[in-house]
Amino acid sequence: MKNANRRTFLKAFGFSLAGLGLSQADRANAIEPFKRAGAPRLSLSLAAYSFRDYFKDGNNRRDAKADRDKQIDLFQFIDYCAEHGCQGAELTSYYFPPNCDREFLLRLRRHAFLRGIAISGTAVGNTFTDEKKRPQEILGVKKWIDHAGIMGAPHIRIFAGSAANGQSATQARDLCINAIEECCEYAGSKGIFLGLENHGGIVTEPDGVLEIVRAVKSPWFGVNLDTGNFHTDDPYADLARCAPYAVNVQIKVEISRRGQKNEPADLARVIKILRDANYQGYVALEYEATEDPWKAIPGYLKRMKELLASS
């Protein structure tokens, strides 16, 4: 969307660029580091992906023998978030019933509200770099934008994809940028942000992430910063580069430096990176380590609450 049309669109829906916190430079150059007034504000959420092997409606369960008495649905996951002191719950799309409809989404929204839990966002699995599949992938993201609107979720995590079938990185990136702009135009009409995750492929390293983020012409776009997904020489430095563009953060309890085994993440250092970037938004624990999540997650949530509460 051209800048002039974008301004007209926002005005029509009662928004202003100034109200969105965009400076003159932001207006001209699309995405720049977000300029947030005031102090950092970090709210604790938990990603449903943390219990990926245990959802009754999971479409990507890795362990078919998961204990039946540990299986849960999204309503029970929201209960878990409430009982463990979270402010939000990130409801990954993979764990919704395949035939979920408006009635189901509204029941989920009602349940979350009554438990005092915000639906901090949702997440989809998509690829925008496959030219043949791309139209259908765009439709899939738009479908979840509609779902997010019904649930009151302000953010959707999206992926980019990988160069394939003889594509150059530039060709793959251009396909991705155009698809994201189309989806962002639709998402913006619903007041929903899309966050691009640093998730391999053409966004394996920070340069790839930032090149796309800076190219997309939309005020409804940013980075879904996954703290465990930079497998580089210095993941912490790379997180610091991308943090000023974050619209959602997913915290992993491990990092993996280039060519090395996983090591425990320095959670205090990660939170400091977010504070230094004046991040204001949800910080969702996305547990992916090998220990049983039912045993490990309560301790990590406790630790994160302590870190988020510290000045």
C-alpha cells in the first residue's frame, strides 16, 4: 500500500500515524525501531506450544503415547496460565480443533476473560517463499487474522520461508515482502499486528530479519523475537539488534551458539536486552527443552516473574 493510501486508510478507521507512535521518519520509511514513551513494560504470557505433545486437538503431536491424563485443550491451557500467575496466553493455531468456528472462538474469548487472562496472541505456520503455494498461504494467514479478531488477540506470529527450487535469496525475500504487505493491509483493518519470527530460512540471521522488516510498508508489522532461534556466534548481540523492532517476544530457556550444543539461556541478560530496547508488551515463555514441561514450566514461570518484577 502506498504511504498516502495508508494514511487515508488509518484516518478512515479512526487512527492517526501520530497516535500509533510513528515519527515523521517512520511515516516515510515504514518500519523503524519503535519509539515508545515511558519505561519498559513487560507482561508475562505462556505459549501453548510449550505443551505441544499434550493437546487433544494437536495436529503436530510428536508423541502419540503422551499420557492421556496429561492431555489438555485450549480452555484448560488458559486455566493453567491463570493458575500460574500469567497475564496472557498465546494460543498457537496448531492446537485448535480443525473445524473451529466463530462460536468456539467466542467461547474461548469468554473463558479467558472470566479467568482474567488476555489472549496475548496466536501463531500460524506458513511459508511465503513458495510461489505456487503462496496464494493459499496468504489466504490461510488472512483466515487466522479473522480468528484473532474474534478472539480479541492483538498479534499473530508468522514465518517467512526458505529459498527453494532454484530461487535466489533475493527472489525469495521479494515474494515474502509482497505477501506480508498484503497480509498486513488486511490485519491492519482489524487492528492486529503481524510479527515475523526469526525462524530459519531467509531469516536465519538478523540481517535477513531486518532487511524484510525494514522493507515492509505497514505500521502493523514488526518482529516476533524468538530468543532461542539465532544459532550464531553471539545470539545475545543479535537479539539486541532486533529487539527495538519487537511486537512480541517468545522466551526460550536455552540458546545454541554456532557449532555448539545447547546451553542454558541467561534469562536475566535476555530481559535486560528487552528493557534496554524499551520493549513494552508480552513476553511469552515458549518452552522447548527436553525436560517434562509439566515439571519444568512452573519453575521457569516463577523465575520470569521475578525478573519481570525487578527494576
